[in-house]
Amino acid sequence: MSAQFDRRKFLTRSLAVGGLAVAGSAALTACVSGTSATGDGFGIASQRLAWMKNTQFAGSYFADRNGYYREAGFSGVDLVAGGPTAPPIESDVLTRTFAGVSQVPIVGSAVGQGAPLKIIGAVYQRYAGCLMSMAANPINGPEDLYGKTIGCASSSEPVWRTFMAALGLDQSRVNTVPVQGDPIGMTAGEIDGYLGFVNSQPVDLRHKGFDIHTVLLTDMGFPLVGQTYITTQDNLDNQRDKVKAFLTAEIRGWQQVLADPRLATDITVDDYGRTLELDRAATYDCCLAGNELIRNGDPRQQIVSISDADAVANIASISAGGLRLTVDDLFDLGPIHEIYAENPDLALA
């Protein structure tokens, strides 16, 4: 990858893969206070979330609410919500926020086109992406996809295309149709399945009385970590202590989510996501489903960290879709590994 990356050129063109259209050149002047250390320490911990403020980001809520960001050296917190009309995460991290939450194939697509971004950690040891179907007509594995109509949101299209390539599927034999965010058409037989997230849409539909079957993409031979943290190469080069402070606060927040999912649900419903009018029971089940994706079975797990072996496996998964990246192109795991080497007590007890 060329070191001579033209940032303005990148920001003023469209990232074609997955419809990732970045902000125009006017965004170059956008900034958030605290992107460099100030008299208040590291300034604002600004983070672009991948979606609206549901329980998927409860670790960051705890890091804010319990003062973990401030204890790490930040003067305040700015959690920027995403959603169907929000700018691409990668664009926001390049122009507005210090960090963001995204997915491996999407970040890989941006990096492959020259974006100076790196993955620095991951909340989920297993990617939350799943194939949903009605229990009466379940999709259990890749062999069940041929002849089926699968709904897929545009934001998930890079993952879906890469998944089929990685498994060697004939994409012409699967009818993929755009369905933006809502798989309800599946319950009426309009589509046979939907590419969703196991800690979101299936839970909502089950609470509405539908019998939903799910299978994780990772369980079908497509290993990815999920809910990855990204930041810029410049931050890693020039503000490494700030990167480590940010990750430390997030680790502590997610430890709290694992310890008290009920409280994580309450602060999501009543505070951070209150304008969404979330269903409390469904939100709690979403939180429990997310916690299952965080845990890897190690009682002394280093949450948010990514092992070198997992980074290699992730690169192999996305390479099948045509992305020619190395581990060093996409990941910088130095800061998260340093955090645990310097603070072994941060591992789960």
C-alpha cells in the first residue's frame, strides 16, 4: 500500500464497495475537540458508533457513566450515533472522531482503497452476522442457500459477498435482494432468509412471536471477529498513549456489561437510547446474546483483544473476496497487547 495517500482525493470520491460513500471535501474542515492532547489530558473521547444507541454499545455507556474515560485521562465523551442515514464510519473516523466501531470486511474495503485506518481491537470474538430464516423452513448451512432469496442491507453487502466467495458458493444461484434494516418480509414469505445480527433482529422478531432460526456466519466456516475498533494511522503514530487510554476505558466498560447485563439494559433503555423507545425485555435478550459473542471460554480472557492467530484467520476470510491485504495492512494490535502486558489485572477474573 502506497505511503503517499492522498487524503483529500479519498474523501471526495466514493468508496464503491458496499455503497460506502465518504464525505465530500467540506468534511476536511470538520473536527472534534480533543483529537490531540490538551491541558485537560487527552481531551474528548470521541467515538463513532456503528448504529443507533442500543445495547450493542453498552460497554461505551458504562465507560462514560462510571468515569472510566475520565480516569484514563479524557476530559469528556462524545458517542456519535450511527443509523441508516449516517455518514460512513470510516469517513467519520478520518474527519470527525478519534475512533469508531466497524466490521472487518468494510474496514478492509476502505484500507484496500488507501484509507489510513487500522483495526485496534474487537468487542466480539465471533462476528454477530447470521443467516436468519423461519424455523419452519430453516437455512442450516451454505448448502441450503441455492435457490433461495436472501435479503441483505446495503451496509452488509460487502460481508455477504465476501462470505459467499470465501465458501466457494456460486453467487448466481443465490438471489440476493436489497432489504434495508427490517427482515419482517421474511415472516410473510417474501424472502427466504435475511443477513442479520444474532444480537438484534432475531431477538426482536422472537419477542413479536415469530419462530426464527439463526446460524452464525462464523459457524459456517467464515471466521471473523466483530464490532471492531478503528482509528487512524496518524493516531497510532503520534497519539499512542491516547489510543491505549481509549481501549483501557472500553475494556473496563465491557467488563461491566458482562458482570451486570441487567444494568447495561437499563442504562441503554432509560438513558443512552431513551429516544429509541426500546423494548426492555428484548433489549436485555440482545445484551445476553452479545455477551455470548464476547466470551471465548477462557476464564482469564483479555476482552477487546485480538490474537495474532485470529488476525491471520480474518485476513484469510476477506482475501477470498478479492481484498489483498496483510495483517499489518489492516491491524495494529500493539496497543491492546501492551495494555494487557502492562496491566494483567485487566483480564477477566
